[in-house]
Amino acid sequence: MSVSETIARRVAGHLRDGETVNLGIGIPTLVADFIEDRPLVLHTENGMLGVGPTPEGAAVDVNLVNAGKLPVSETPGAAYFSSSESFAMIRGGHVGVAVLGALQVDARGRVANWAVPGRPILGVGGAMDLLVGAQRVIVATTHVTKRGEPKLVETCTLPLTAERPVDLIVTEHATFAVRGGGLVLTEVAPGSSGEWVREHTGAAYRSEV
Amino acid sequence: MAAEVVDAALAVAEIERGDTVMVGGFGLVGAPLTLIEALVASPAARELTVISNNLGEPGKGLGALLLAGGVRKAIGSYFTSNPDVVAAHERGALEVELLPQGTLSESIRSGGAGLGGFYTPTAVGTQLAEGREEREIDGARYLFYPSLRADVALVRARTADELGNLVYDKTARNFNPDMATAGRIVVAEVDEIVPVGDLAPELVATPHLFVDYLVRAKLTL
């Protein structure tokens, strides 16, 4: 299992049966393949409720894709709708959980996931809408960048996506909850260690492990 | 009045240099590829302001129109997936207005609904809020965005009847129903055109009064 798949599987474990869950581009869309037959409803910003797992071969339909434009399947009871209706669901508080990727998360749980300084800002997608509208936000991210730098940092050097903090941060090494305005380490992943997490986390946190 | 069935070249002949054009699609999914190909071939379709979530992919869909020099300004939410857009912007050949995806779709919806604009909580306190009017309503902060309308909207549906009622296909629906309400002239590219009465009225997603022209799709994904 790849690191991305490990994170996606760990995120699936934090979803509660009965929730409606939006999956963002990147690692979050992989969560759809770890739902199995649990009673969860997946929403995708491009206009669908009832997203199913990645289809095999002949079942791929070019007109049936997720937020990352990758093929998905339809579950019984699925519905399609326009972009404006999809975002009315999101902003209007009708989507229970949003799972988002991140470039950085600060010590208060605020996320930066859309712009890199020094490069032109040419993409934002639906992340800002999801952060203001979803009832609960889970960040799914690798613990460190490709260069090995911590993604959890005291203060984001990248521009924030919203003022609202997220609720949970899930990496391949650890899970942090955001409580009382700060980060709380609630879980160290099997195969990792509290020491590794301490050395690779750039933000202050309280440990409950 | 029934929508007129025309070929793609005739439909895009409505578009003049400097016009604002909405183009449906989420990437290439649900994009009117036959109409876009006709735009690329139309000498008048230059210096356009294009309102679309993305500008296609490199050399494909609206990406081809960009390379042909057809786009002066792009209004959308996610352009980073096409490196040609980034390059054109960096050399000053393309103006870009970036809107959060929900703000983009609501701007189009409200334009089609005859509204001047709306207040949204999205992007409050971020870099995208700079220069925007902020207002507090019932204790929460909102940003004002004006509505968007277009001279011509190019949309993609699966089936039309001869009046112009439209039915879409799965997630190829995306921005198309919103844009079909917000163009002064609306052209729908479809896989099939059926007689009036063949579409179940309850399943019509875009009622025919929004649609002026129908074009049969020749290019598909």
C-alpha cells in the first residue's frame, strides 16, 4: 500500500457511519476506495452525491469523474446536479464532512492549501467553500513535504485558505485533533513512534497518546 | 420558439472579437468540444474573455483556443492543471481572474437569475478577499461578488428535444445548466436531438426557453 493509500485508509477510519462526506483533490479522493459497504454517502464538488469506488476497465465512463477528474462509479441512490447546486450544498452546511489536502497546517489548525508564494496564484478550486461550509473538516496529508520539511508548522508561511481551523489532521504517522485552539496528538500510527512524530512536527502540540 | 439546429461554425459566428464567452465543463468533462474546435477555427473569436472553470488541458479543449491566441482574459477557479495557462500568464499574454469554485458557479447562477450580485462567506480573510467589499450580516462576515453574464454561452448536454429542452449526462452536467441561463445567446452541443414530447418533462434539467441554438456533437471525449 502506498503512503497516499495508507493515509486514505486511516482517514476512512475516522468517518462516522451516516455522514455525508466531500472528498477533495489528491489523497482525499482515494478515501472512496476504503469505504467498502459502510453506510456513508460521498459527495464530489463537480456535482454528484453517491460516489462509488474506482471502476475497473470497461466500467469506466468518461462522463463520470471525481474532483480530481479521475473515474469513479455510481452507487444506488446517486444523484447528479449543477455546480451551483453542489456549492449551495457545501456553503449551506448540508455536507457533514470535507476531507482536504494541505500544503501546511498551523498550530491553531488553520490550513494553507492553495497558493505558493513566488508562483502565480492560478488555482483555488473548491477548498475555500468547503472550509467555510462543511460541518467538520479533516485534513489528509503526508506528515512532511517531499523535501522532508514538516507540514505542521507553528505559523503558515503560505497564504491561508480560510480563517476557520480544521477539526482533524491525519497523516501516515499520526492523528491530531484541533481542540481549544491548539493541536492534540491523539494517535501514533502503527509502525511509527512518538519520537518520530515529535522530530517531524513543526508546531506545538499536546499529547494524549 | 424552437431552438435552431445549426452546424458548429454557424453557431460560433455569433461570437465577435472581444466578446465574453462562457464555456461549460469541468476540465474536458462536459466541455462542448465541437464548438470549441469551431471557435479555434473562427478568425473573429479572438481577444475573448472566457468564463470557464479551467482552460482545458495542454492543446485540448479551451487549451487549444488559448494556443491559437483566442483568449485575452480567463475567469475561473483552477488553471494550474494546464501549464500553458501558467506560461501565458507569466509572459503577460493572459489576464486571469481567480474565483473560488462555489463563488464562480454562484456568480453565473445569479447572473442568469437577473441579480446584481451576492454576499458569500467564502474567502473571507484570505488573499482573494483583497479589494472586495466586506459586510457583516447577522454577526457573520461576507464578501460581495457581482454576477457574471456572457455574450454567448456554449454548453454541452447529452440529449435535446427540437425545442431545446436539455438533459445532461452524469458529472458532465457540472457548470452547463448554470451557464445555459447566463448567456445572451446560448448554444448547446448535444449527442442527439429527439422529437418534441420524447423527453419526460420531469427529467428536463434546462428548460428550452434558455436555448437558442443546437449543434450535433462531432468530437467527444
